Amino acid sequence: MNGVRSLSWEAATATWGEAWEAAVARDDDPGALFRSPQWFAAVDAWLERIGPRPEFWGWLDPSGVNLLPLVRERAEFHGIPYRRLRLAVIPDTQFGDAPLSTTDLGPLLKALSADGGWDVLELHHVSADGVLARGLIPFLRHSGLTLLALPDNGNPWIDLTLGWKAYYASRSRRLKKGNNHIRNRLQRHFQRIEVKRWHGGPGSEAVLALLVAVSSASWKKKTGLTLDNPAPRAWLEALFRQHAPRGELQVWWLELDGRAVATELQLCRAGHVYALRADYDQSFEDHSPGTYLFWRLLEALQEEGENRRYWMGPGHNPYKERWLQGVEPLWRYRFYRRNLRGRLLYALEGRLKPWLRKRTTGKEKMTK
């Protein structure tokens, strides 16, 4: 058995690329795409622009490749500094996962124990159906590390196998009335209302530029996460390089009288459609172009008959509530090393903080 090695993305793909591809190809669960080498190439491109690049901790055994992409960083909890290893996720990650082919994770635990540069190991956006939840989480839970499990933002989904007529019939009267109002308003103000779609092939540079232009004109500009910023732009370009040639990337946009005013960037794999980015030009906000585009693209995806599930991306808001049919629960796991700092952090975060919250809640109830 090979020992665990910590490599860059380039070295990891050169060393384990074929086995990595094979490990992901045999799975069709929702998280499979987010443990692929192509996805992590884009994650690596983002993180390289803002701080430490991911370290791909990996080894081969008879079961196949085993990889855990981690970011090493410094953090604080109420003024207490600590060293953190966290799963390599970015704001657009929908499922936090990793390709681990074996149930014998002893080599990884040995490598983690030998590395003295961390106090907390943190895993985000973990689904109960994912590889991490089935293998690594229970293994670490029984390894002597102290665990704190916290609910993360769930990932809302829509069933794409129903057909549009059946699905739309299940939506509220209020939603349908609002959609009709948006359509009528657009028809009053614009001569040409066109929904367009790109699913690979010629024109990729123009489509990429269109995504960046609309994103830079959106209300999200103040967040620093629009696609004209260095890290998101590097991620977007990597997505086009890695996923478009495989037929896994598609872009939808709405044109009003020839001007692109709303976009949605998606990845697709094994019947799963992942909405990574949805933007609209803020100067057209009164016309609700994002809602109209979503309505029409969802209708098209329902009618194609080739798709299984549409994933809206982690987080809840009233807009998603009107459309979703269910939510996949996601979890955040924090494993505390049994050193002085790890014990202190768990005492504060895992014991004292919940006690104070419970005590405050109790007082509020008594006041009422």
C-alpha cells in the first residue's frame, strides 16, 4: 500500500488522474460531479487567487484512489487563533465530497496525526448520501477526535421527471399569477423576448464574456463575488476548459430586444442539473428578467425528458420556496484535535456556546 502524499492539483492528476476519473465515473449520485478532477481544477483556480491552494492528500490501494482535498489556513474563534484544515469548497460548491474508494482509512488518520499543523478539521456541505458521510465521518468519529456536527444550508431541488404540465400544476396560484404578470409586462415593453441556450461547441468565448458582463451589472457586485473579480473569473474560465468539452456545462440567457439581461450557468451530469450562478442586470430589475428566465429554462428542462433533478444550490429564500419540491440536508462537521487548543475550542464552541444559547432562549420564553 502506498503512503499518503500531499500534492497539488497538477501533481495529483498526473499521479492518480486515471484512477480518479474511474472512481467518479462509476457513481451517479448528486455529489459525484463535485468530487471530480474537473471540478477541483476550477476550485483550485479560485483558491489560488485568494490564498493557499488545496492540498490533495491521497494514496492508492486495491480499492482504487483515495483523495481528500484540504485547505490549510489560520482562523479565529472569538479572538482565539487556531489552525484549520478544511475541505476545499468555495461559495459555488453544492456538495462537499471527495473520492475515497476504501473503507480502510487508517493511512489517512496516520497522516493527519503525524501532521502537527492543525487544530480543527472542518468538512462543509456534506450530504448523508455522499462518500464522506458514508466513510470518513464515521471513521473519524471513532478515531479519538472530538466531533461537533452542525446543520449546514440545505440544497433545494426540483424533480425533472414529472413533465412541465404536472409540475406546474402543483405550484401555487400566486406563483402562476406573478409569472403571467411578468410575461405581460415584458411583452408591453419589448419587441423581442428570447431565451437562448449554449451547451458547448463554437462561441464559448462570447458566452463566457456574456456571463461576466451580466454578472458585473448585477446587485451582487457589492459582494465581491461577481464573475469580473479575479477568483470567480479564474474559476469560470477553468469550468469552461474542464467541463465544456465533456458536455457538462451549459448556459442560458434572456435577451430583450437583442440585449442579454439575465443568465444562468449550469453543470450537468447523470441527469442532475446544478444551477451554479444566476444573475441579472440590475438596471432591468423592474422587469424581473431572472424570474422569467428561470421559468422558461425550467419548463424546457422538464420537457426534455432526459433529466432527473434540478439543484438550486445551498441556501433558503422565499423565491426558492415557491419552486422547490424538497431540500437535501447538508451538514458541517468540525473535528477537534485533542491538543490544548483543540480541547479549548471544543469547550467553547461545543459546550459553552450551546449552553448560553439555551439559557438565553429560556429567558426569552419566560419574558414572553
